[in-house]
Amino acid sequence: MRLDIIGGSTDRLLKERDVAARLGLSLATMRRWRLLRQGPKWLKLGSAVRYELAEVERWMRASERGPEAV
């Protein structure tokens, strides 16, 4: 977990619902991925789960497949 988020701006932290919508996935898929330690890195803030926008974008780029992705 990156600690530089703490005390910084939280406007780049997304709720799991927002990430699911951005990826075109269900909340159940996002929750299953966390259980299986898959998908983008996430933060647990109390009972809230948040995803850093930059981390979601990094994960998406790393997940690319195809001729241009190499």
C-alpha cells in the first residue's frame, strides 16, 4: 500500500462501483478479484474499499494483449 495517499488528495480514489463501471464489470467480479488477489491494487480505509485512479490505469495497461501490446 502506498502511504503517500494518506494526507494527500483523495480525489483520485475511486469507489469499487466506479471502477466496476469503468471496466464494464459487476461489483461481484470486483469483490471476487479482491478475494483471489487479482485485478488492480486496492486500499482498505476502515470498511471502505478504494482504488487509486493511476493504479487502475496502470493495471489496465499491463493487462493489454495483442500485437501493439508487446
